[in-house]
Amino acid sequence: MLQNPNPLTEAEARQYSPLTLAYLGDGVYELLVRETLVLRDNRPNGTLHREALRFVSAAAQSDGVEAILPLLTETELSLFKRGRNSDATGHRNSDVIQYKRATGLETLFGYLYLIGSTERLSELFSVIYQALSSK
């Protein structure tokens, strides 16, 4: 599990814009997907890449949000909404709603990484991974 060697306080992390948190969270989320896939089975990288696409698209992340929404604390929900409601624009492979929800998820993951909350990241990601694996 990845670990931020220099965690910020919650107040410091909240000072970042939602899109900056989403930028970081995108990388955190993708690394969690890759780590999970690699540790699950030693397969060729092309196979791993195709499998990862099932989890990292805006549509998949949007679906993953549904699985964790009931589990989010008030603070986490607030961060998700900050990211979702940011000025993020849609991507050509997803609709605007999916893209905004994915941005909200990435914002949350970026924040959790910055404050060093790796156990919570792992917990939320595990729920998302299980939900998306069963589709």
C-alpha cells in the first residue's frame, strides 16, 4: 500500500483546490488498481492494462462511487461533492455526470493520500474493487 511520507493536516489538505486533489487522486487510484491486479496474478502487461481499464474509466469510477457513498463520513462526502461540483469538463469517452462523479472520487482519494489516511484509502478502494469486479 502506498504511503505518503509527509502527510499534511486535514486543514492543510483542504486548502488545495478540488482539481489539484483530483490530479493527485487520479494517480493514487490508478496505482491502487495496478497494485491490486499485479498482486492478484502475474500476467503479461497487455492483459493487465486491459483489466485495469475496467476500473479506471470515468464510467467505472462513477459506478464505484455508488458502492462507497453510504460509507463516507461527513467530511469525505463534502470533499467528494467539492470535486464533483468543480469546473471539471467531460471527457470524450464518458458523459458529464460520470466524469464529474469520477472527479469527486479522485478528489477524495487525493485528499486521503495527502493526510496519510492509507487505511481508509485501502478500505474504500477495496469496496470499489469488489463492486466493480462483480459486474
